[in-house]
Amino acid sequence: MIIKLKDIIIDTYTNSSGYVLFTQIDNNFSKEEKIRISFKDTTPISSSFYNSSIGDLIEKYGYDEVKRKLKFEDLSKSQFQILQRFIENSRLYA
């Protein structure tokens, strides 16, 4: 399954948009297929967005399960670095 952020949200800096992504992933998380998230044509991403999406998924399912199931695509170098740092920091608190 692939989720294209630009098709489901209007921005990548609010908690409410992060929650939309969380809901999309959560509704499909129990399936055994990996979930690919495309960041193509998105704006810079805030910590609020990550907290309400990826952070809440890690809290609900655990770091290892999220790491195993989610794949991220079409990130800029800076988006990748910020996401990687966010996920690694989340691991410390999961």
C-alpha cells in the first residue's frame, strides 16, 4: 500500500494533518503488507505533524513494529534527516 501525503492532507505542519496520516496508517496497520508513505511535493514538516502521526503510531504499536511496517519515499535530504532523527529519538521513549 502507498499513501501519498499530497493526496490526503493540505499541509505537513499541523497536529490535525498529522492525525489524518495517523488514521490512514492505523486503519491499515493490521494488514501484513508494508505501508509506503510518499512525501513527494510536500512542504517542510513540523514536529507537531510528526508527533501526531509517526509519534502516536510508535506509542500505539511500538518502535520495532513501526520500523518494520513503514517505508518512507520521496523525501528531500533535509526531510529524511529530520524524520530519521525523530524516529531515533522516539525509540528512546517508546
